Amino acid sequence: MNEVAELIEDLEVLLDTNAPPASRTVNIDANLTIDQVQFRLRREFNAIPSVPCVQLVVAGAVVGLVTRRSLARADDTVGGASANPYEFGAGERMTLAGNSTRYQLLAFECSECGLKAHRVFYDERDLPGCAQHGGMRLVR
């Protein structure tokens, strides 16, 4: 797969299939990363607040329509686009594209010393424990 095709495939996460017709076109170079494209689109939307939608074109190929809403939704899925680099899930492509299914990071805490542990799933057979005080309680 060539560079342009790979970038176009990556950019699908930014598209809104229910977007109104675009009044503005944003041309993107094929050598940009998806993070750079998102930055450019945010800058474009911030510069002209009245524009609800733009047509995205990469190296002369029309990719599709991007709205403010689809760009904001993608910020939560594309690694490092606008997130704190130390935030859980902010790594490169660590989260899946699309809408969140509302999974949450579970927090456990020792009742005695306040030691914290985190899990992405709850299994009573394998709960975190404090080395000094034993089992931890689920905080959220």
C-alpha cells in the first residue's frame, strides 16, 4: 500500500457520513501524519467558527467530509492528537477508532494505607492486593 492510500485509510476515523455539504475544502499533503492532519483541521475550524464542515482532500483525492463533531470524537481515539501524553490510553493507536463503549478504568484502594491499583476488568478470582494489608476495595 502506498503512502497516500495508507493516510487516507487512517483518516477515515475523522469522517462524518451524515455531514452537510461542505463549503470549504482542506488540502492535505500525503507526507503528514494523522496527528498533524487533526491539528490542521482544528486550526481551520478555529479560524472560521461559522464553517460546520470541510471536505478533506489528500494529494488530489477526495477523502470525505469532516465536521467539528467528528473531529472532536476522533480526538478521543487517535493517540496523542490533543491528549495529555501521560494520560491513560494516550499512546500511539492505543485506543480503537469509533465511539466509546463506556469502558472505565477500575480503581482499587487499600483501606489501611491508601495504596492504589488499577484494572481494566473485574475478576473476583484475581483482585489486586496490598502487600502489607491484603485485599483492596473497589473505589470505582
